[in-house]
Amino acid sequence: MASLLGGPYFNYPELNMAQKYLYELSDSKTALKIDAIDIVSTRTLKLENEKGKVLKELSTEFGLMPLEETTVKLSTNLNIGPTVNTIYGKIEGISIQTQLGFKADIFLGIPYAKPPIGELRFEKPQPPSPWKSTFKAENFSLGCATYYVGLNESLVSEDCLTLNIMRPSAPSKNPVGYPVMVFIHGGGFITGASWNFPYQPIVEKLVKREIIFVSINYRLGPFGFYSTGNAFAPGNYGLWDQVEALKFIQKTISNFGGNSKSVTIFGESAGGASVSWLTLSSETEGLFNRAIPMSGSSQAIWANTEDVVGFSKNLTRELGCDKVEDLKKCIQRSSTHEIIKAAKSFTPNTNRYDSPDFSYWNPRIDGDFVDAQNFDEAIKKAPKREHFIGIDSQEDITFALVQSFNFTGAKYLPLPLEKELHFRRENFSAAISALLGTAEHFGKDKDKVTKKIVEFYEKNENYKRNFFLQTFVQIFSDIHFNVPAMREAKMKAAAGHKVFFYRYSHILPEWRNRLVDGARHGSEMENFFSPTTSNLEVQQTTVDLFVNFAVKGIPTSAPLEAAPVTATKIPFIDINKISKAQDNLWPDRTQFWDQLAKDYGFDWPSGRDTTNS
């Protein structure tokens, strides 16, 4: 079925079961430290014991990546790890050596804020209290509490505001320290966790390039984005968490050998949209220098609509707090389980079906986190920074299509597999009419809008097979990802920001010869977070572009060098087996959707009424 933003087929592994069986397999049940969360983050486990077959099923964090087998070696290393002094107290991590011999220090589960529980629920995060004894940063923390179909609640907690730091063991030769890259995970603002990204590939692909890598947790779902639409509970708590994490990094990263004046934030999907939001807030001035939003824009319909206020009202009602005088206190007294149960009661599916807006919980322009009335104003007021914005060539393969038969959740979006096999012009027109040319948004002009969309995309010359199916996916790739990203790039360039752009076109081998061509959502992630890679040249180019941008502010990979975006043009680097710098990305598509919004008063890529703009 269709999956969340941030990675297809995401499954929380059964960490408790893994821990149980690993413990049973050990010869010594005393003094044996098992980091089950880290162990399961390596795809399919292979234990040299018959009982290991149980763990064989614990595949992991990114279904889009090829599986590989890993033999788990249990050890009882009781040596003191690398220790760092900070203003909050001492932190002790672990040292590792990769298969290729590179040595790194890993610090996991460091609290960057007080637990947002009790009276701190639905409030901005507060700095952590100092600790007296050495903090053992040897394990990832649990993910942030959320609701999710099939979620094991024992794997999440509201006490989750932690970050992880990975650095080269050797000190930097540069006296100012190593450049820092801070990663924000995706997951549609309702799922995901920093432990979902194993440190071995991160060390080999980024830390080895003399980078300090940081990953963070932030509040999700109703815990992170509940909003009454006013100052009483404005929402955006998950974004405020990210700001607090960046403040913690500024205060402590020099203790880890990092350069606090060279911080790049990057994230994918909802993480990319988070990066986009962070660039708009005056609260983040001085907290980072550069930004890489990957497959996510604050301007996208799924990342900014006011629908979250309606879903928050539903949550309030389900908790029985809608008729009390102090609504917030009532909800703060509710248990984590009660909130998860209440959210599930009116959001039975992970994504909304048959709606271009597939999110339930998301950020919103609240006049506080972003002190502006709209994105144009916000971009003009935002601190000037360097940006490297990116998309995948056919993002919505992940969201517009169902990858199995007999799916009954939706009629058109996501499209069931049996319909994909026989998707002709009449099916295409009917789907566009039902999903986009609606009376709700366009009134008596609904048929005109449908006709304009169909006729514009029928001129598409990109596809030689399954034309209408591929074009259907392209339309929703444009609405959900491409047009918002391209608009943001041009608007920021016009406002004086330095902006570069990439399109990732390399198709993962397991997705070749499917019904739809192109690189789907999250495809470039394998270059950073997978132990293996489908193409070493593509990986080298991708990592070069990101690291050189983080270090120098210009994405380069010899002989490639990106040209900056302008207010009217998007030069870009197309990342593929043979990567190329190209002149102008899809100018007709942004023009089409801009004009449609102007002529008919509603804009699908942003999900906003345009009659008064």
C-alpha cells in the first residue's frame, strides 16, 4: 500500500523480541550489554545459531534499499568510551572501527531538552537540566510517541527529545573544528526516529569525509502538531523541538570537535519540509548556515494546511476534553496511550486516501514560529542562507500507486494495482476529475479545470510506455513535491538567497522494468544510509555534492558544478549514472500551475485558496 513520507514500507522492528532472543543466545547472561536497537538497524540479521531464524524476519529501516545479511557478534566490551565535557555534564560514547578501518566515536541518545510530558506537553521545549554523573550515550533512545497503524507502543515514548553525534576519532587538523551536518528524519510528521539510520554507513559515507553527523528526534503526530489554530495551542511543537536541538548543538558541538559556525541542516520528505520551515523562522538565525531540503517543501499541501486544526478538534472530542473549561490541562492529564488511541479512532489509515492532501498532522503558519502571513512574506523576512534543494524524478511512485492486488482503501489515490494494469485515457480523465477538478474547490468551473489539466499533461513526451499511468504519477509528483520545491527555489533566489538545485534520476535496480519509470521518493537516501549501494559512481557524486555544499556552500563533484537558481530559471544537476548540469528544470509546469491558480482561485500544490492573493 502507499506509504508515509520519509520511506516506503517503513516497519518498526520488534526490538523487545530481538533483545530477548539475543539474550537467550548469549553464553554469558551476566555483564552482557546488548544494544538491540543498534543491532536491528542493519537490515536482515543472521545469527550463527538455529534460534536466529526468528530474527531473520527483522528487516528494517528503508524498504527501498537492498537487503543484506549481517552476522551479529555479541561482545562484552566494558572499556571506558570517548568522553566529552559539556555545560550539561560529561557524556561518554562508544568507539567503532568500520570494516574499511576508519575509526569514529559515536554518542547516542543525548537529551537536548526536558521530556515534554505533563505540563510540558503541547508546550515549547525547554533546555535539559544538567546531569551530575556521566551520561552513558551508548544506545539510541526510543522514537517519539505517535500513532501508526500496527505500531507497538512499547517502541515509542514521549520522553524522546534526544540527538546522536558521530565524529571522526581523530581531532580535526583545522583549529575551528569539523563542519557539522544535522539530519532530520522524514515520516509524514507522524512517524520515524533517529535510530532508523544505522551509524556504520553514516560513518563510512559522511563522517569519513571529515564531517560531524548529528541526527535528532522530534515530537510527531498529535504530540508534535496539535493545534487549536490560535495562541492557546498554536502547534508546531515538533518544529520548536528542532530549533531546541539546534540550540543545543550550538552550545555543545565545539566540545565534540565541531565548528558551530559551519552547520548544515538536511532532511528528506517531512524532514526536508522541516528544513524548509526552519529556514523561514527568525528563531533559527545563527543556528545554521546552509540547508538541504530533500523531497520536501514547507509550501507543499501535505506540509502546511490548516486541516490540522480540524483533526485537533476531533482529538479533543475523542478525549472528552471538548466541554471542559481548561482544555489544555485536560489533554495534558491524558495518558500517552489514551492520546494514541483517540488519534487512531478517526485516522484509521496512515495516509488520507483519495485526497491530494494525504497528511493528518502537519505544521502551519501560526504567526509565531514563522512571523508572517504567507510564504512570500516569510521568505523575504527570512535570514539569508545558502540552499541546495532537491527532488526525485518520479516522486509519487511511492504515494500514487499501490504495490499489491486487492487493495480496497481507495478508488483513485493511491491507485490499486489491478487498475494500474489497464489505465487508459478514460481512466486518467475520470481520476483527474474526481481528485482535482472538484466542485468543492472550483465550483461551476470544475470541468474546465479537469480539461485543462488533462490537455496540458497529455502533451507530455517523456513516456513511451504506460503513458497515462506514468502521467498520472507525474501529476501528483508535481503537486506534492516538484512544483512546491521549484517555487520555493525561485522565490528564495528572488529574495536574495543563494540557491542550487538537483534532480535525482538514478533508478534503483529493484525498481527497473516496473510499470512506471523514474526515481521514486527517497531514492537518494541509499547513498548515505545503506550499507550497500546500487552504483558507486552515483554514490560518489551524490556524497560529493552534499559534502562540498556543506563545507564550501557550492555543490560540486568534479567536473560538475551547479549554477545558481534565479527568479525565473532553475539550472540543476541531474544525478544519474552519467550526471549532468542542465539549463532549466520543467519551466512549463510551474507556469501551468501558477496560471491555473490565478484563473480559478485555488492552488493544488499549496492547497490554498488564491482568490485574495
